[in-house]
Amino acid sequence: MRVIVTGGAGFLGRLLIQGLQADGVDDIVVIEIAEADVPGCRVIQGDLAHDEILPAVIAEGPCIIFHLASVVSAGAEADWEHAVDQNLGGMLRLLEACRHSDHLHKVVFASTLAVFGGFTAGGEVGDAVKQTPSGTYGTTKAIGELLINDATRKGHIDGRSARLPTVIVRSGAPNAAASGFASGMFREPLGGLPSVVPVGEETVMVLGSAQNTATCIRMLADVNGDDLGHDRAVGVPGLSATVSEMLAVLEKVGGAQARSLVELEYDPDVDALVRSWPAVLDDRRGRELGLPADPDLESMVRAYSETLNH
């Protein structure tokens, strides 16, 4: 079966593809807005929100589509029109292509815990909690989840949404995510570079390792649709930690020298956005569906540190 990954040249997309290839999947098509090279994949460059890309790609038979492409949190806050155009326009194009296809395609949508906010800010959420996003990114993802549910109900797709925690440690250059500092505060100091944390030390985040998150996205495609029911959005397991606890783990893994490279430079706008997200995730449904969880924060950071030594 052909697998399509939108945004597949990104950090999480590449990890997802590596896992698929390890499972023996050899027909993978990546759709990217910019020119990219993804080993073992056919890459189609185009704008999913505006270009007629998908109809020809999904014409031959049933496909699994992992929809990862999006404008992320801080970028979405800075440019509402662009975020709505890309995040909602891309989703609508994808669903329209599936609706008019001769085949039933499975769609796994990469959503986010930022679909929660408002009265749930800094609290505990589970899959049954009402979506009340406090930012443009979370709003577009919440709408995407509802579209996935409705398209599944109508029989246009077999859909499911993965509500992702903040993913650490992302390698490479920082992106436009408001949560990007959560990776940077480990990535840069462990590489001998300075890093800035723009939120308070008691700010709490729900975290997941990059490898486990990619695994959960991949595994969600294999979950029986009957076990999901009408609500196709599933919280990917994650663990809670304060920034203070994250700094303590950095020092434990990288030593005092690594910790000394982190500066706290408070930005009230970033802190307010991050604090609008949940502080605790009730991930029992995801675990019951077979999704794995990271054991602890230290193991997540040590796993990244070991990649630097190789």
C-alpha cells in the first residue's frame, strides 16, 4: 500500500518515514512545499492548499496519508491569514481529493494538545474534554480534528487525529513553534551553544520524545476504526515537567557547564501562550489503544545526548 506523508521532510516526518521503511514500506510519497530530498521516497514539491497534487497520487489504490504539514504555533500567531490558508486550506484540499477518489483512504492527522486552552489552561485534559484553543494554531488544529471526524462519519475517509505533546529533542535549526525552546534548552547546551528560555521556571509542559511520538503516529494508523468510534482524536502519551525540572535534567545529563549555557529571558507573550496549554494529559485512552509512552524525562534527554556521541 502506498503511504503519503505531507510535510515528510520535516524533523518528525523523517523519523516517521524511517520507522515506516524499517517496517518494510517501500512506496512512500512525500509532499513538501519546498524542495527537499528524503532518502528512499518520491518527493513532490507543491503547495497542498493550492495545487492539485493528491488526486493523481491516490488514484491507483487505497493509501495511508499522514498529514503533518502545517504552519506552527508562533508562526500562526504572527500571520493569521497564512495559517488559516495553509492549515485549513491544505486539510480541505486533502479531504476533497479523498472524497472524490474511487478508494477509501486512511488519514492520520497530526494535531496538538494546543486544541485545549481557555478554562483548561494549566490543568488536566483527556480525549473527552471540550476543545477550547487559545491560539490560532490550536484553532486550526481543532477544526481539522472535527473535519476528520465528519469526513470519517460520511465514509469519505478512515480518519484519526494524533494530539501531539511538545516534542523534544528536535534536531536541526529551531522552527517557529512557541514551544521550540523546550528542544533548544537541551539541543544547544548539549552541543556547547547558548540557549534562551522565554518562560518562567514553574511553567509546566507536556512532553514526548521525538522517537516515541513518531512511533505513536505510525501505530495510530493500525488502530481498528471500530475501537476509535466517532471521536477520532487520540492524545499521544506524554509526561509533565516544569521548566525547572527540565533544567535539572539538563544539568544531570550534560553537567554544570551545559546548565550554565541556558539564560532565562522572560517573554510574557510566549509564556502566556505556553501556559494556555494543558499541564497534565490523561492519556489512558491512547495507552489502552496500544500507544507506547516514554518512561521519564531523563531517558528522553539521554537518548538525544547519545546521538551526539555517535
